[in-house]
Amino acid sequence: MEPKKEGKKYRGSPWALTWADENYYLVAYDSEDGKVKHYRVDKMMKKTMIISR
């Protein structure tokens, strides 16, 4: 796998995990861009979730 965005970390608020076309996708809100994005889970190199209240 080749990192995108020069290896920059992606940050977002997770909303859902969904299944489509035989793949799992993470649906998350990106506050930096102000939009909802989706990411293919099997293409993620390192998955970390920080939960805050």
C-alpha cells in the first residue's frame, strides 16, 4: 500500500461502519474540511479511535 497525502494522518468523527460492494467503509465527519467522508477499512494501515466526552 502507498500512503496518500504524504502519509498525513486522517482525523474525523466516526458516524457509521457500512458494507458496500463486498467492502467495509468507515463513514466519518471531517471537521477540517467540514464534510462527511468515507474510507475503505481494509486500506487503512493503522486504525485508532479516541473517544472523548
